[in-house]
Amino acid sequence: MLRPYTDGHSAEWWRGKGPEVGPSSAAEGPPPEWRLQWKRGRRVLTAVLLCGLLLGSSVLCVYIFQNCGPRPCETPVCLELLSHYKASGNRSVAPCTDFFSFVCQKANGTSNYFQALTEENKSQLWRLLETPGSWNLGSGQEKAFQFYNSCMDTDAIEASGVGPLKQVLDELGGWHISGNWTSLDFNQTLRLLMSQYGYFPFFRASLQPHPTPPHKPIIQIDQPEFDIPLQQDQEQKVYAEILREYVTYLVRLGNLLGGDPQKVQQHVSWSVFFASRLSRFLRPLERQRAQDKLFHVATINQLQEMAPAIDWLSCLQATFTPMSLSPSQTLVVHDLDYLRNMSQLIEEELLTSRDMMQSYMILGLVDTLSPALDSKFREAHRKLRQKLRKLKEQPPLPAYPRWMKCVEETGKFFEPTLAALFVREAFGPSIQSAAMELFAEIKDAVIRRLKKLSWISKETQKEALNRISQLQVEMGAPKQALKQELAKQEYSDIQLGPSFLQSFLSCVRSLQGRKVRSFLQPFPYHRWQQSSWGVNAYYSISDHVVVFPAGLLQPPFFHPGYPRAVNFGAAGSIMAQKLLHIFDRLLLPGGCPACDTHALQEALLCLEHQYAAFPSMSSFNGSHTPLANAADIGGLAIAFQAYSKRIVEHSGELTLPNQDLSPYQLFFQSYAQVMCRDLSSQDPLDTHSPLSLRVHGPLSNTPDFAKHFRCPRGSLLNPSSRCKLW
């Protein structure tokens, strides 16, 4: 009976691992010389295979690097962005100690990308308004183009001279120092100024959403906007020089109107002194915040008792027609003390200086109308602005071409028409789609961050997630602005001509009427607080909507063809900041009672101390800007998180050519570019930190920045400890 061979030797031999063969079995296997040659050949074969494998791996790595690693973007839009970046930035500064200068500084100052973008957007509108045949006859666009052309027709404006302005003064009863004067009742003149000319000499009145839910429209009474600054903010000598410049300017206006020089000097001196007395009643916004709440609710009747010099019901009714007002109508007032003092001063002066009071109102009106007047008035106004900036140690204003002013005025009065034209030209469907995709990724990153917060309670987290799910987003332009069939109806009450001043005033009245009617009618859309070509995004508490105008989502902050690092670093960080402002209430005292308030307050206190410790910030009080600082830090962290997730999930990242920056470094550079502005240009009432601190504060709390720029431990932007909030 045959049995299979089962000792396994043959199998092992063919693997080169056969058992030792003794003398008795030597004849059964290969000879020793043959085995030696086999071993040598096997080694050579193995070496050849290993070399081939290494060579193939190298080729594969090179292929992967060339096809999947960062590739330079050499399209026209990327090359233009590269030129922007190369035009600014001081590379001699260490990025780990002064990234703001590293990115923003240039030989003649600091780059200002927001200002450059604002001017480019206006230039785009200018090109549209200058293009023949780009508007339809008989449409709302036609009046917009006619108004613009009338504004640009400086020859006709010069030929009209002061005549159209004197017609306005006649409607107000004339002027005592330049001819016939019919002494109108003080409140009658004030009513005409407010309702027919949009001029508010003693206070401002506007329709706004109520500050508290349900945010219904309400008339809001604010302090006036004086060109004369508060005396306590200026040295006595500088303040006296400012007053002298105002006297010189107003005397010039009075002389242009044909007034008797001696009377003009007398009335102007009185007017400037009166304005300086009024300005002393104003309280800075910071003091209002410190002393009490920012607004008070009062009825017209209560306001009449507190400030009886003004006929409140009559003046407000004329201004906000067709609203139907009554003495019980509630108002929002921002400074009751100012109104009381203002009323008392007016009552005192009306007893002895009624003609002077009218001069004060007339001179103020002429000042506001100067852009619509001939070159003599415009030049006088320009010189005043420049002299005041010099006295306040501010940089001089750049040259302001006529076309830019005409574009601004046309945009103010015909915003829906220009919004539609701008969106059609600069924010087409592909750009809007890419912007919405970016927003969706940022929003998802915010949601992921909310789910990981250590200080937030489960209940509050659920409410926050629900709130962000209900958020509306609007991009580009208001929905109704794109419905051009409505524009013709909106502009039906505008009468253009015979002079540009009359066209201007007709537009003023029409715009005021449209604003009032829009508040009175059911309105399914959010009322935008920014023009479509503007560069400021915002979050509206009353409508729970974030708005990103088409003017912001433009180069150098956003373009579908940019490297993703640029879009996430610039536009993405702005989007994240606005989304975090939805949750500002949680950071306020008592705003999140179910949260770990101890951990939350520790984080906020950490931020306050950290910001105050930055060099050159000894006079800065971080306690005034906690919400803005928190949004800045969180916005950067969330945008970086979204970007990191994006490049992990999608290959083919781009970078800018001829720059020694990795994609991650390009992300941080693009973030800082958003903050590039002249430090002296920041509004004193801005609720944000100084611009350099808005760069350094968030970066110092971002470990990935220190990692990708190899910042030494303990350097300014790689501190030993960081604040953890968002």
C-alpha cells in the first residue's frame, strides 16, 4: 500500500531551508557547489529587487508630491494677489514678535486693504455709471443715471451759482443778514429743516428697530453730530484754534451768500459760541456706558415736559409722515440730560437772540448742502476739513475726485438700482456659490466647537445649536434690490432739475419717505444696514441674520480661484467672527446661569490681563472690548479648524508662487491682511481693540501659528500660557 511522503523535507528544501543532509543521504540532494552558486544568485536577485523597489518608491513619492502637494497658483487673480502681498510687509521684522508689521507695514505707512477695496468697489460703480447704454429707458435705472450725470455736470452747477441756494433760504423765510427776512416761528423753521431738508441742528431722529425684542420699529432720538469736538478732549490752545477755523469757514459761507460782512462776523461768532456750549452737554459713549443704560424709553408727552423748547409732536410728525403719531407715542432716547440742557439753552437764547438762532440753523444747513453747491462752497468745506485734521494731528485727507462723491450720492439715493448693477458685475452665481460653500464649512466648524466647550452646560449647548440652526444668511445684495420692477415705483416721487441742488433735495425727501414706508409695511426681508458694495459684514440681533455684502467678498479677501488658505484666512475668519457674535449674551455677566460661570469668568479675566500686557498697550483697557476680543480669538481658531479639515479631506492645495510660505503660513498672513489699516485711522468709538492687538491677541492664543512659524517658546506670540474660551 502506497503512502504519501510526510516528513516535509522536500517542501522545506525548495524554500532553501532543507534539513542537514548526512553522509548516508548525500547522493539524494544537489551537490555542494551547486548549492553555493544558488545562494549567491539568490542574494544578487534579492539585491536587484530591493534596488528596484526603492527606485520605484522614489519615483512614486516625487509623483505624489508634484501632483498632490501645494502647487503654485499662477492665474491672473493669484498673480494680482501676489503683487498686493509683495507691496506690503516688513520682512526684516520677526513674525513671532510683530506679525502686524511683518504683514502690514510698508515704506510709506501701513497698508489699508479695506480702504483699497472700498475705493475699488466705487470705481466699479463708476465704470458702470459711465457706460452708455447700461441702463434701460423708462426704468428706475434711468433716474439714477440722470442724477449721476447731473452731479457730474459741474459746468451747469457753476453756472447756477448761489441762485438755487437762495431759493431754499426764501422757503425758510429768508435770512436777516443777506436780505429780506420773514421771522418764522422757531419750531416752524425747525420742522421744515427736519422734514424737507433732512437737517437736524439740535438732535437726530430716525426710525430704528427697538433695542429689545420683538424689535418693532421705533423713533430714536440721538445726540447731534457736531464737528466741534468736546472741549475736554482737546487742549485749551488747540480747542481755541479749532473754534477760530470754524469762524473763518462760516464767515466765508455768509459772504458767499451775500451777507453784510459786519453782520456775518457777528452772527457767525454767536453761532460758534452757541455750538460749543451745546457740545459741552454731550456725554461720551464710554461715560454713558459707565453711568447707566444706553437708552431710555419715553413718550412724546414726557419728552415735551422734559425739553419744552421743541414742539416734539409737530416736528416728528412732519418728519415721519405718513406715520400717525400721538402724545402717547413711545420713543427711544439715548441721552435725556442732553435734551434737558439743550432745551433750556434754546429757551434762554430765543428770548433775546431769535435772529441769531435762525442764523445758526441756516449756516448749519448750508454746511450740510455744500456737496451739492458750486466749487466755492465745496472748496471752503474741503479746506476746513484739512485744517481740522492738521490741528487734531491726523493725516491729511487724500484727494477726493468729483466722480467719487457723485457715485456716493447716487448710491445713497438709488441704492437698489446700483446694488443690482454691482451684483451683476462683481458677484455672479459662481462667486456666490463658492462664498456660500465657505460659509457652510465655517458654520459646521462653529457647531463642532460648540459641542466641545468645557464651560457650557448641556442645556445651553442645545439652545445654542438650535439658535445657529435657525440663523439666516444673506450674501451679495438685499433680495428686494434684485427686483428691478419695484425700483421704478420707488423713485416715482423724485423730480430731477432744473438745478442739481433741487434734484438733490428731491432725492433727500424721497429717501426719507421710502424709509418710513418700508418700516410701516409688513416686510418679509431683513433691512440691510450696509450697501451691497460696502465692505462691512454684520450680525443683526433683531432679525437673527448675518449679512455679507458683495463688496466684501471680493479680492483680496475672497475669490473662487484663490488658494483655499487665503479664502479661509481672510473671508473665513470674518464669517466666524460674525457667527460668534450670536452668542455674545453668554459671555455677559448673568448671561449663562447654567454654565460653569467660574471657568467662564476665569477665561474672560485671562483675556483682559493678556491684552493689557502687550507692549505699547499700557493705555488700553481690555475690559471695554471683551466681546470683540473673544470673537476675534474664536473666529481665528474656528477658521483654522475649518481650513485644516478642508485640506485633509480634499487634495490639490494651491499656494502663491515665489513666496517662501507654506499653505498654513499663507492662512495666517491672509488673516492678518484683513487687519491692515493705519493705526491712527481707527474710530475712537470702535468697540474693537487696536488693530495690531487684533492680530497679536488671537495669534498668541493659537498654538498652530507658533508651530508653523517656528516661534521660540516664550516669544510674544508663543507665550507659556494661553487663554481658552472658544
